[in-house]
Amino acid sequence: LFKNNFFLGGLPPPPPPRGGPFAAEDVAKLTMPALIIWGAKDQVTPPSGAEWYAKNLPNSASITYDDVAHVPMEEAPEQSVSDLRKWLLNLTLTTQETQSPE
């Protein structure tokens, strides 16, 4: 990430270069569920980063907090935990519904 200046300069991150540490084709292969929590006021990794991950992670959900910057779990802990719990509950229920009985 750092060699590609992903976190440097406060600029929106460009899509990682082909073959880079987080190339879109590699991220697209990740099948595990992912919850992306991002702050709209993040100047270290701007919201375009969340959009990139939401677009490229096939099994993801994304939440952006309007009045939060770089560390949503510290800046909005109650909301972060609440949203995580809802996402995990939904994930658990969805998994149970799709599993076939033995």
C-alpha cells in the first residue's frame, strides 16, 4: 500500500495498479463476507476507497458515516458496534437459510 502512495497525500486513492498488493482482480477473488465501515470526512483514506472496495469485493456491504473521519470505531463506537451486530446477525440468518439440512 505505501509503495503505491495509497495512504499518502490525502488524495482519493486511485485503483491499485494491476498486479499490485490489492489489485482489483485479486480482491474480486475474495469470497468471504466483508463489512466496509468508512468515514465520509476521512482525509487519510478518502471515501473513494470505500467505494472501490465495495465495487471490487463481491460479498461486501458498505456503510459510510457522514460526520466521521479516519477511525469510525473510535469516533462513533456505538454506531459502529450497532451496525456490525446488525450485519453479523443478518449474515448468520442468511447463512442458516442457505444451508441444507443434513
